[in-house]
Amino acid sequence: MESMESLIPVINKLQDVFNTVGADAIQLPQIVIVGSQSSGKSSVIESLVGRSILPRGVGIVTRRPLILQLIYTPRDDRVHRSAERGTIDKDEWVEFLHTKEKVYTDWDEVRREIEKETDRVAGSNKGICPDPISLKFFSTSVLSLTMVDLPGLTKVAVGEQPEDIEAQIKQLILKFIQNPNSIILAVSPANMDMATSESLKIARDIDPDGRRTLAVITKLDLMDAGTDAIDILCGRVIPVKLGIIGVINRSQQDIIDKKDIKDATKDEASFLQRKYPTLATRNGTPYLAKTLNRLLMHHIRDCLPELKTRVNVMASQFQTLLSSYGQEVVEKNTTLLQIITKFASSYVATLDGTARNIETSELCGGARICYIFHETFGRTLDSIHPLTGLTSMDILTAIRNSNGPRAALFVPEVSFELLVKRQIRRLEEPSLRCVELAHEEMQRIIQHCGNEVQQEMLRFPKLHEKIIDVVTNLLRSRLSPTNAMVENIVAIELAYINTRHPDFYKDMANIGSMLKSPDLETERMNQQQQARSKPMERGRDGRSRPHSVHFTQQNGEADSDKENQAVPARGQVVKSRTGQDTVITASTWLSNILPAPREEGSVARDLSPSPQHRAVTQVHDGEGQMSGVISPVKPVNLLPEIPVQSGRKLNDREQRDCEVIERLIKAYFYLVRKMIQDSVPKSIMHFMVNYVKDNLQSELVSSLYKADQIENLLCESEHIGQRRSEASEMLGALQKASQIISEIRETHVW
């Protein structure tokens, strides 16, 4: 039993340690007294103490939790007795935690100190406060116990009490009894119906199995005449696993008369022997003290292994937390360089994907930039159709406008360049948006470049702000040259439309199949017949010419001479009188990139891939001479003064013109898009990403490592210093608690 007795002082030591730092994380075994207001809670405690040390009165008196440690100190005890404090030869004395080493031997002074400390924190308006008062009572005649006296449960606010006083008190009680290591001492007066007991109800709500609830019935001497508490004390009314113990307290008159508690205890034993002789040995204040002592020791024994584990785990956690706050800065120059180097290395590692703590919930750093290049930017370019915003009438209008007042026989090169440049310009906006997205991601990396750096940043907020400013300015300075390079990439493509590009030249060969069409041959035959049937009229120079020849508005009008020379279209082969083929070469871009005629002596053919190339029809007159006549596709009326683009259906020739231009635009657009899709990410990497990686640390050092700024930059934030202090205190308390627990021999526990 002696070894078991040593457990309660151990818990008392732990309680002192954690009350000093104000920590509730460690749930220590203790007895919590719960009851309604004026149910006799304080009287029960005084009976256990043997001295009248608690404030007494009418209404709510206990307004703060009172942690009362009863410590048995025999005469030969040298642990608690001290000559310096004058307690060597004292039988009883009191110490408060908030008054440090002061010793109280006057019980009236103890009561006044409790009232004074209560009013200091909770005020004098009957309000309550959850901060506990810790009191130690040393005596040669008490059993070691640790109890918590709480405010009594009440229903109605009195005086200046807040309206929610009932909820406040209940919340305070729940805070203590929800501790699974606590024993609930539910106090109920015998002169009230047990079914209406508030203390038993709240205890049953928290401890439904009743494994840590002990009931105490007070005021047995105040029951109505003709009634007794035998059924209650035997557990027939409401069973309680740990038992029900009846006690008799001093009345208010006894307190006024200053009746000694020892005399009250004798009167209690006499009453129990007279009224409840069969239950007298299992009731009364002495039996309650022994029961509480036994329950508390066994409860401590059961809780101690888990408590030891909990203390060690928390000590490890607070050690890690304290390390994260860092040590006090001694050499500030070195510390600043270390933080700058650590940040730059972490930033580059996040970009390269070599960071120690790789994010698994989302893409970040270099992976997001890669996603921007190949997914966001690539898909955006792929979604741009080469002909978006271009209708057939737009293309036809561009062809006409590029000719000006001249009548064209071919699809002009200017129209193709005009239209394809217009489409290529549409690639500039997504390219610049790609630069913007990459810039935003590099800015975002500042906040996601490692937990180690983040702790340093939180520790030195001014340094954090400066680092963000330097990196932001560095990135902003690279945004302009990167945008300029991307704009130049698009401008380079617009500067010269290279129709001799190998990939584009291959695509052009496929357009040659459009040159020969059955419909076009049929039109040529019809035009030859019309030319023969119409009478020829003489010109002023004596040469004969067709009466009237109409050309399509698209190709303009032209006169042709009947004489041996004709006006051939550019790039055509014409049959001369000598029977030799003469190739009329043209500077047109399409004729230069298409294959030459297949054989000599063939009929004049169109070397241009454009379907609207004019056909030269060979017409033989009666004398066997050949005249070159340009055959019209079909006669059309003159346009009105202002051409109006209506939704008319295009004829075959116009349709072919548009198809050729569309195919050319598609082929060249795809070629340019492919090059831009490859060049823009490379430019961003060179001008922005790699530049920042290579120059970040030097930029930070040159901007921040200045003698007049170091002191200000390494000024810690107030909350970090406060947290370090709190963590250090808590760690010290936990280490001390671990040492106290480790001193217990296994025989003490088992």
C-alpha cells in the first residue's frame, strides 16, 4: 500500500508542472466534484481536509475551479518540509501556486486569498471564470488526494450574472469531467428526489457505463420525518457502480458558530450509528476519504502507462515545433546568406522537379510550366482553324482588291500573302498568353518552394516581403524581353512568306490536279463555236477581231488581235507558224513552283495551279491561219457603281479560285503554326526560366545583403518569438514530467 501511496504525489507534481504552463493537453487523473448550487460540495471538501479553508455563503460562492491537492506529510518528511519556509515543525499549512513560496497557516487568510484571487480574475459581479486556482494543503492527518471543486449547477441568473450563466457553468463542468482520466464525484442532497439530481444526470451523460462515477449523498440529517435514505444508499433507487456514500455536513449555523470539523465528524458518526446502524461502516466522511484515496490510486495506476506514452509523444512533437521556429539569431550576416541560399536552391529545385517534398495533390513548379507548354498552349494553337473568319466571298474580294484596276488572268500572289498573314497574326495572342501563364507560375513558385523556407519566411516577415519583391521584379524584368522575342517570332513569319519552303513546296504539287477539269474543257469547246459563228469586224488598223468578247468580271476584259500574234496568258504554250512551241514565262509565283509541260507539241495548257487561268483557244480561219482568242467563261453584266457582296452562288471558276487559296493558306498556316508551337516554349525557357534560375541567387544577394538593411530584415515577428517561448516552456514541462514519471518504479505501478 505504501508503494501505491507514492502515486498520488507523482500526479501532484505533474499537476504543478502543467499548471505552471497552463496546458490542458495532458489529462491527469483527478477527482472532480459536481453538484447543484448549495448541495454541500464545499462542505464535503472541508470534511475531507479537516479544516474550514473555503469561502462559504449564500448563493454562488465557488466561481473559479479550485484544484485542491491534499498532501500527507509526516514529521519525518524532508521532501515537502523546509527550514527556509518554516514548515519543519508545522502540522498543517497551505501554499498557493500563484503566490509561489508563501506559506499560509491562518485559515481565514486562506479564505480571503481565494476570494481575492477569484475577484481579481472573475470580477465581483457573481460571474465565473474557467482559469483554476491551485491550492496545496499539507497535513499529517489527511490522505493524499487531488480534487477539483467546481461552481454549482444553477438555473436562473441572479444579480449581475449573465443570462447564459447556466450554459457557462455546464460548459466549465464538461471541460473537466470529459477528461477520461478523471473520477466524477456527484454530490446530491438527501432531502431532494434523486430522480431530479442534476449532478447524476450530467455524470451519466458523460460516463454512461458509470465506471468512474461515485455518488455522495449529503444532508442525511435534514430528511423529512418518517423518511430515510436506506434505499438510496443501497443503490436501489439509482445504482452507481463505484458506490453511494452518505455524509453529514455542518449546517450554516454550525459554520457561524465556528464548530470544529473534528467535532462535526464525531456527531456524524453518532448519527449514522443511531439512524443507519447497518450502513454506518460504509458511510461517513472518513470512509469517503479512504474510498476516494483508493479509487484515485487505482485509477492512476491504470492511467499511468498511457500517460507516460502521451508525455513522450508530446515532448517529441514540441521538440520538432521548437526546431521549426529556429534558434535565436546570433550571426545575422551568416544567417541572411543561409536563408537566401536556401530559398534560391529550393526555388530552382521546385522548377527542376528535384525538391525533397514533391507535391502529390497537384502539379507545381516545372511540371506546371511543362503542362502550359504542351497542353494549354499546344491545344490552344491546335484549336485555331486556318480559315476561321474567312468566307469564300472574303477570299474572292481579296483577290479582286489585290489586282487594283488591272485585269488579272491568274490568282495574284498578293492576295495569298494578304490572307495568310491575316491568319498567322492570330497565333500571336495565344503565344503571348503562354508567356503570361509561365510568368504567373514562376511567381506562384515563391509560395510553394519548400516547408523549410516557408518557416524561415514566417519567422522573418520583412525578409519575406523583400524576397518576394526581388523575385517579382526579376520576373517582371524578364517579361518584356520574352514578350518581345515571341512577338518577333510571329513578325519574322509575317515578314517573308517563303513559298519555296520544302514542306510547303511538297504540298503545292498536289494542287496541280485541280488544273484540268472536264467542265473547263466543255466550256472551251462552247466558246470556240461561239467565236466561229459571230461575224468579224474590222478595226481601225484593218485587222479583224471578234464582234464582242465578254470576260468575267473577276478576270477583267482584253482585246486580242486576229493576226498571227495573240495575247497569251502568262505561262502558256502557244503554237507558232513554224510549228514550234514557245513558252511564255511569267514572274508569277505559282508558275515557278509547278512542274514544266510534259512534252513538246502538246496543245497549249495551263501551267498555273489556279483554276481561273485563262485558256487560249486555237481558231483556224478559212485560209488556215491561226488566231489566238481568249475564250470567256460566261458573259456577265457590269457591276453597279459600288460592288455589293451578296450571298450569290459562285461559279466554277470562282469556286476553284477560292479552293486554291484555301488550300494554300491551310498548307502554309500549318507550317507556321508548327514552327511557332516549337519556338515559343524555347524562347520562354531561354529568356525567362533559365535566366531566372541562373541569376536568382546573385540578384537576391545584391539586393538584400546590405549592411544597413540586415538588422531590419532579420527582425523576427512578434508571434514567432512568443510561440518559440511557449513551445520552449511546454517542452521543458514535458521533459520534467517525463523525468517524474520515469522515477516511478514498476513495483509502484503494479
